[in-house]
Amino acid sequence: MTHKCKVLVVGGGVMGASVAWHLTKAGAAVTLIDSGPGSTPSATAASFGWVGGSASTPSDDPAAFALRLHALDEFKRLERDWGLLPVTVRGALLWGATTDETADLIAEHLAAGSKIESLSGQQLRQKEPLLVAPPDLAAWAPDDFALEPTDLARCFLQAARAEGASVLSGTVQAVLYAQGRAKGVELQGQSIYADKVVLANGYGAVALAAGIGVDLAIEQQPAVLMRFDAGKNVIQHLLCAQDLELRPGKEAGLMSALDYPQQGEAGLQALADETCQAIAQLLQLPVPPRLHSIEVGFRPMTLSKLPLCGPIGAVEDLFAVIAHPGVILAPLLGKRAVQAVLAS
């Protein structure tokens, strides 16, 4: 009988689940280790879930933007494999502070290869009837969409299990290491052995790698996800305008992605109040939006700004798959991990 490569994947967020599915589908015997219920929420749980390139400016980082556009094609592959994805809304609308700013935004995206269109104020009003004062010009990104990140992770995990992967829950305390090779992990005092170990647990990989002398150039940056009670069908698309990123929630209400306040946790309530006011100025709502919840997620950011997907350090059979934005890049990096892990 042919030996199946035994792979441990550490991390049950969208990145780890994608890696587990892709490796299992490629023939590996995969065990995914999730931190389990009651643990610190992963970056996946606090992700906004915007899949597309229109919310970023191509000239800020041309290489990263090109990678993002390439990664979007992988979602079409997922739809072919799975059928429907956990998409909440399709299409994004964007505009700047002035008509010239919006026109420049559209021109830059078209030059970079984005699928983006110009809309008049009347066309914008047809797409979003509750806007208080539609601008004369807006950008329309028809292929952008928002999905529920935790649902996407669950889809990857279910698909991996269907292919034969197993799942363990608990805290990984260390990578087992001997004679220059990773041999497995220590999971809550128990040794779990494998041929290869993949760290796909975001910033948590830093401490595990450091435990065997591998330095990962990764930092974590906080971001805020707010949910507001605002009824159903308040907006129909993703919106990026007037210093707001908004989308409909899965069931109802609104979600907004925001930068972490400089005042830290003490500034969150003021940020929520300002966001409620900004939403009320943007949309004609029957009642003002009411804050439902605030989540702070910590995004793992490589210092190079490039995804980490491959062997790390001088330790054989040890790999890492870490990147931001994780939701957009997870299908592509899961696919790349097959070559990196199984061909080594």
C-alpha cells in the first residue's frame, strides 16, 4: 500500500481549513488542529468578508494588488467544486469625496485590470434607493462580493472531512523537533506525530516557530468589526464611501469594517457613536442604527507584506501559510500549499 504523507495543519480558521482541504484532496493524510470552542477568536471570526479588489488602491502596492486579482479566480474554482458559496451580497459601490477623485479611482482600477464600471447618480440611486445624497459619479464593481468568513472556513472543513481529513481540538503547545526535522506537535501534553507540520494559525505561529529557533517576521495589527441593528434590506451591496465600509449582515442589519482607534479600547465607544452618525447621514433610515456588537480582530501581517507559504527556517518538514487578507487569499494559498508541502 502506498504511504500517505501524514500532515498536521495547525489552525482552524479559513487559512488552515483551506490548506487542510487542498492537501487532503491531493492525497495527504491530514489532521487539522483547531483551538476549539471558548478559545480566543481567530482573525477569521472578525473579518469583514469583502472578496474583491475594488476596496484597495492598485498603486499603493501593485504586486499585492495583482496577487489579489489572481486570487479572485480561485473562488470560481470553489464554485465549480462545491456549488454555491456562503455569499451574502454581490457587487460593490464606491465613490470618493469629489467627482474627480472617483474618476481617478475608476481610471486607476481599469489600468490595473479590475472589472469596474462608471455609474451616474441616477444609476446609483436605482441600486441603493436609501442613499441620502448620491454623488454624480460612482464606481461599480460587479464581481466583488461579501461572504461570511466563518461559514467559508466551515465549508473548507466539511470538504476536507469528506475527503478523509480528521480534526482535533485543543491548544498546540509546541512543535516536536528532532535531528533537524519537525516530527509533530504537542497538543495539551500529548505528542501527535506526523511527517510534516504546517502552521496556519496566524500570529500564533510566531511562538510555536520560536520554540524551535525559527524567527517568523510577522506582526499583528488590530482591526474593528461593528454590527448594527438597522432592519433588513437597508442596503443591497457593499459600500465604500464617506470614510465607511458597509455591507448587509447575514440575516439583517449592517456590518462595518473600521481601523482600530488610536486611543485603544477606550476609544471604541466613541468610534461606534461616530459610525452610527455617519450611517445615519449616508442612508435614509426609519430609525437610527443601533450598535449590536463590537469585535476586535488581530490580523497577521508579514513584515514583507507578501504571503508566507512554504518551508520556514532551517527546520525540515516545517511549513507556514500566513497572509493578509486571509479570506481572499485562502483558496489560492491552499492550492499553493500542496506544491510547497507535498513536493518537498
